[in-house]
Amino acid sequence: MTMRAWYDIAALDMDERSHDAEGIRASEALVRTFVERELARGVAPGRIVLAGFSQGGAMTIHAALRAPWRLAGRSRSRATSCCPTSSRGALSRQRGLPFFMGHGTEDPIVPYPAG
């Protein structure tokens, strides 16, 4: 199915080989530019929360765990089973970063157990 996306999905599984690594890196860079723009405006990193829906939520987790700044937190709703994030590449400064994650039990696209 053709649609706008943060990265391509080859399969709804946790196998990292099915992830679009190039698309994920490009999207992570885009998220960083959004954060850098706010930092340039004088917003302290500790006042920035990344939030997203579905793939955007997956990208907030991925980008927040690898950010060179200690952010205030991250949030995502409608979890997706092919979140591109593993602990590999996460920075220790992000350990304990607060987050909210939600997933509805009636999601017709991503079943609740896959979230």
C-alpha cells in the first residue's frame, strides 16, 4: 500500500532485517532538525518532549534514545509492532527517560498483542 511514511515496512515483525534502515536514519535526522530548531530558539532540551502517532511514535522513541541531548521525555500512541528501536545505539544519558505509550484494544491495523 502506497502512503506517506517515516520509513518503509517490509514486514510486521521484530526482525531488524525487515526494517528500512536508510529510511529510519533519514527520519531520525529529520527529527533531530526539529529539535535543533527549538534549541536554536532558546528552548532547553529538558523542556522538549517528542511525541508521535504510529510510525511517528516509533521514530520518537528511536530518535530520543539516540539524541545527544537529555530531553524531557517521549510519547507515542498506537504502538506499532515494527518499531525500529532496539537497545543497540541507545545512549546511556537517555536511561530512565520518562515516556508514555498507549495502544487501543480495537486497533484495526496493528493488533493489540503486536503493540
